[in-house]
Amino acid sequence: MRSTGRKRAAIRRGTPLPWNGEHPAACRVRSHRRTRRRAAAGARWRRGPGLDHAVRASAGGTRHRGAPVHVDRQGPAATGRGAHPPGAGPVDRIRGRRGPPATGAGLRQCGVRARGVDGGARDRPHAGLAAAPSRLRPRAGERRWASEFSDSLADRRVLLLGFGGVGKAVAARLAPFEVDLTVVASRSRVEDGMPVHGVDELLDLLPHAEIVIVTLPGGDATRRIIDDSALSALPDGALVVNVGRGELIDTSALVDHLRRGRIRAALDVTDPEPLPAEHPLWELPGLLITPHVGGASSAMRPRTVRLIRAQIERMRAGEPPLNVVYES
């Protein structure tokens, strides 16, 4: 027979107790009731498997106890990456599906991005898109072991268009592949030791690029920045990788260049999105499509929880939140 202390510890964790015949659901119900009592008393949770515990760490909030939460990461098209509209503070964006949203007394309203959440979750597969098209070959039905010489990512001239959170994460993941990296962003500067070219130099740099990786946000300033003239400036056989927004590339121009076999492409985002079943992109050669699922991995949730906790702790300490897009 196990000790009473171990039983109590197991009940607190919600662990089934097969040795005394208690149903697992009863353990979970008791654990849930204890969680709600502690949350009502304003207890700070430092451990927990999900976002609900992170939100309960915010003492003084008016969040409805027991309500599941989700993080709204969608924003206006002008910013394109998780910026939230005016009138919604950083705590207000963490919303329960039941009950009133949490509000913090005396907080200034601001919009924040989920920067850092996507970095680990998305950019490993995104960097891999740059190498995949040169090694993927149709072998359906052949059932034979055939070695084949192919181009490597090493020593390739890569142009990275965009040097924000995603762009920097992609650059870090390309570094071990020994690529010749050129970075282009909205303005010329030196950032994190990397020389960055202004977007006004893009057309002059494209003829020297073998791979172009687009990580820009959406909006009027970046819509169709890769148009027919930009695609025409690329050398034959160049690879275009889009992991930003579908609207960054002129789809009609891309279809034309792919159909002629002049360039290749790897797209995690498309315009339109989702891509209709009858769209010509599905049938074109030299194209790899992933349905905007770079962040759908086990890496997303823990990074989301860490960012929410960090934002709550900063607000409790009277510090400004991270990744502020605007304030009001």
C-alpha cells in the first residue's frame, strides 16, 4: 500500500490512482477544483502546462475563472504580422471564450507582436525550403535506389528580403550552411553586425542572387514587391522562397516564369490563400508548396507561453511590454 503523502501528491498532479480503484476523472475534477480555488485567491502560478496558467499569473485581472484562453495573433493588413488594432491592450488580447476579458488597472493601451514565438517554430522548415527543391525528385513507382548529383545550399548566393524577427531567425539558420548572404530591408543600415541594403537597391542585387528568401510583412508598402520586373531580373534557374505573405509576389507573373521553366519556387504562403484546387500553381513544374503550416509544430506552444509570461511579468513590474507596434 502506498503512503498517504504520495497519494495526496498524486491527487494534486491529477494522476490516476489505480491502487485504490478511484476513477481517473475524479482525480482530475479534484485537481481542477483546487486550481480554481487558488486562482480565486490570487495565487501566482509559476508552473503549468498551458496558457491558462500563464494568464492566471496576472494578479488583479478580472478574467473569468475556468475559461479556456486563446491568443489572437491576427492584425491589420497594414502591419501583416500579429499587430493588434487600437483599443486593445496587451492583456485584452488574451481572451477567454467565456466571461469578460482581463483588464489591468492603469495600463496604457498598445499593440504588440508575437515576435519570438514563430522564430523557433517556423524558421527551421523555412530555411529548409531553400534546399529542398534541388534535392526532391519524383520517384513514384520506380522503387529503385538511385544516387544523384544535386546542388548544395552551401556556397549559394542567397538574397534575404526582410530583416525583422523572422528574417533574423532565417539568417541564423542559414549561417551553418556557409551561404553567401545578402540582406535587403526597408532602409540601408548595419544591424547585428550585418550590412543591410535598402529596398531601393533590390533590382540591382537580384541578378546576382541564386536564391531569394522573402520574409517581409504584408501591407501596401510591400504588396507585389516581387513583380514581373523583379522575377525577370533573376538569373535562369534561380529559386524564390516566400515565407512572408502571399501578396508579396505577383502570382500571375510567378505562374508565367514557372510555366516557362525559367525559375523555381518554394511557397509557404500564396495569393490567394488558401490556394483553390483549380489554381494553376498546383500543376506547375519546379514548385514546392506547403500550406502555411510552418508554425504548426511542438515548438510553438512553449514559446507562446514564455512570451505571455514575460509580458505579464513586465507589466506587473511597471515595464513596457516587448515587441510594441504602437501605443495610444
